[in-house]
Amino acid sequence: MTKEQLKNIVAEKVEAAVKATEHPKKFFVTENGRGVVDGGDLYNAVFKDVLNVVQIALVDIIDEALNSSVKVQAPQAESKVSESKVSVSKNPPTQRDRRR
């Protein structure tokens, strides 16, 4: 899959998500204390800029994941018992050993 194909897929998915969700009517306050409202020029500009940044990041992340030869693995949980403290005996403990 080419990076251009990824861009198209991500753009379609983001556009579908935007249409499927409700956006805030007011999302930040300007220097003069007024809120920027949905549908205004500044609101639309900021909204589009944020979506573009997210799309670029998603495409790069997916592209790296698809083209990476290194497999990402979840970190292994550490054992609570240190290996140096664990002793394995071939003989089961005797009654006398258990009393100690």
C-alpha cells in the first residue's frame, strides 16, 4: 500500500468520523475573551488545521507500522521472584526439611 493510498483512506475515515460526531458549539476563548463559535471562519480554520495534523500523523504512523521490519512487542511482565532466589531441587523436601 502506497503512502498516497493511506492518505486517501485516512482522509475518508476522518471525514466520515467528522460527519458522524457532534462538534462543540464553542471550543476556546480568544484574547479578548470571546468564544469562537461553530461555523465561524476562525473555528473552521482551526478545526481544519487540527484535522490535517491528525491525518498526517496517522498516515505516518500507519506507514511506519506497515513498512517496519521490527515487530513491536508488549513488554514482558517482570516476575515478582528474582531468579537468584529461586532454587530447584530434584528431591522433594522431607518432613524434617519442612519443619525448618
